[in-house]
Amino acid sequence: MEAFFIKGAPDAIGPYCHAMKAGNLVFCSGQAPIDPDTMKLTGTAIEDQTARVLNNISIVLSGIGLSLKNVVKTTVYLKEMNDFAGMNRVYSEMFQGHRPSRSTVAVRQNPLDALVEIECIAEIL
């Protein structure tokens, strides 16, 4: 196994790495809508927060030589299931037709009280 701490991605807010490689799979820790420069939550709308989360995931993947096209599975954690449509719209745009498998669940609260957090598994081809 190999742990990755990616320069340019938001710092982890706990004792974990940005991603862990096991075989040809990369398991990315959940990303919140944190601006990597300020380490503060960004946006108040689900669309803005989803875009920031997926940009953060892209930063992590890029640091390993991958992109969203390598993602095989995501798990989306929404604060409110009512935000599903807005999240889904941005998610679809940013994945540009790529459709990894996905689970979406509503959670009561996450550590930063963000509207959305996303984790993923990517494959090294």
C-alpha cells in the first residue's frame, strides 16, 4: 500500500491521507468544499459546494497522475436529500459523460457542516 498526501489539495482535517493506493486501485478520502488556499468552506449553494468538492477530488487524482475519467465508484454524502438535483446537475457536468457507479446518502452532519462530501475509488490503468 502507498499513502498519498497531495500538495495543492486541502489539508486533511484528521489523521488520514488524501488517498491510499492498493494494487491498481486508489481510494480517495472524502473531500469537503474547502478552498485549498484558505482552508475555509466555500459556497452556500449545493452547486457551488459540489463543484469545489469535485475540483478537490480532481486535484488529488491529478497528483497521482489520474483524472475523473479513472473514477470507478463514488459515494456522495448530502446534508439534505432535497439538494440531490443540484448536486446531480454539477456532478454530471464535471464528469463529462463518464458514469462511475455511485451511492448517494443523506447524513445528519459532517465534521464541517458542509452540504456535500464525496469520496471515490479510481483505477490506475
